[in-house]
Amino acid sequence: MKFNCGLTPEEKAKRKEQARIWRENGLKDWHIKFAWWPTRVAAFDCRWLEYIERKGTHWHVENFDTMLAMIAIGVPSSGWTWEYRALGCRTSMPYKI
């Protein structure tokens, strides 16, 4: 009897890495997000309970000793920095957080 046993561990790891890369690349471009919390999109403009656009920049700590110190006190050693703008507002300057 012949049947499909699923992916090998190497294939699973490769697909997981491809999904991570695809997700990170998608978050680095402008994408639509629903503002569940009040979100500043410009200097005097906040949006709440409506769609906005955001773009992310991924950062991480390169220095191993600094990373260990940050982990020891409970501070993340990597994360995202977000830029927000109003939906459909292509010409305004985005607001960085």
C-alpha cells in the first residue's frame, strides 16, 4: 500500500523559513491595518476604529552581550518599528513611532 507520509523535517523547515521571509517582506511594504486603538498617523491626526496603512522596519541587536543583558531584564532584543499613514493618503508624510 502506498500513501503520502507528509513533508520531511527538512521540507518543513524550508517551508517555515519561506513563510517567515514572505511575512517579513510583506510587513516591510505599506499594508492595510485596522486601528483597534487610537493610532497617530500625522502630527495632529489620530485615527481610531478605521482602516489605516502601516509599514514596518525589523530591527535586532547585533552585540551578543547586549542581547543577553536585554533578555535578562525582560526587554526584547528584536522587534518592529512602525510608520503609519491615513488610508489612501499617498502624499502626506508618514508618522514614525
